[in-house]
Amino acid sequence: VVCTLVAAFLHFFFLSSFCWVLTEAWQSYMAVTGRLRNRIIRKRFLCLGW
């Protein structure tokens, strides 16, 4: 039971870290290309990260 719980938490945090890195990379790309203008995009990034 404990092993399954630890595995589930590790899986969640690994995926969460990957999503945050993806979000940061996408935001950097949008800032460099000049397409980052909308606040709704930031809300979507937060939803994706978590």
C-alpha cells in the first residue's frame, strides 16, 4: 500500500515538473516571437502546469 502511494506521488510530481518545463518553454517561445499578449494564455499555462 505504501509503495503504491509513493509511486503515485512520484508519478504525479514527475508529470507536473514536465508540464511546468513545457509551459516555461512555450512562454519563452511566445515572448521571443512576440505573440504573448493575452492574459487568458497565462491562466491556461497555470492549468496545464498543475
